[in-house]
Amino acid sequence: MSKQEWVVLGQDEAEADACCPTVLAAPLDEARAADLAKVFKALGDPVRLRLLSMIASRDGGEICVGDLTPAFDLSQPTISHHLKQLRQAGLIDSERRGTWVYYRLLPEAVERLGAVLRLPGRAGDRT
């Protein structure tokens, strides 16, 4: 199959609007691959993965940074760095309340990430 026959994700605006097409349905364009790589890089660290899990599984949907730090044998600035990486990847958001910062998962970001990895033609597939 020649390159001209490939459907490249991210080049068709209508396709992009139909919610994140799966990477398994067609080759990614360069920009989309770079965007996804940032998210996967953020998730590629065990500390960040644990932080995301702790935030996502917390009753009430949010957790104070003071409740996250004791779970790790790391300094508070290191935990803050990891949280910043997750925020920059668009996976979590934060809100300052007085002297504390509260973190919450951005469910739509996780849903988009899951949709990107879904096999084409599977139940619940939006592509």
C-alpha cells in the first residue's frame, strides 16, 4: 500500500471531531504522535502512575497534596514535580485552597486516552 492510500489521523478535521480515533485504525500524523507521546511519557514513571491512581481512586474525586506526599519516600518538591508533569500532560487539574493544593482527575482526558488505544470495531468504539 502506498503512502497516498493511508488515512492519516489528525488530517481530517471531521474525523478528529468524532472523538479521538484509535491509533490502531490508521497511522498517526506527526503532531498527534507527539501529543500522545507526552501523555504516555507522563504515565511512564511509576511514581506518576501511582499518583494518578491515588487521585483517581479517592472518594470525592480529589485529594490534597498533603495526603499524597506521605505515601512516598520522596521529598515534597519531587512530588510536586511529578504532579506538574501530570498536569502538563492534561491528566489532572489542581486548585489552591488557602495553603493547600487539591488535585483531581480529568476524566475526559483518561477517556480520550482509552479511546485512542481501543481496537477498531470493538463494542463502545466511537470511530
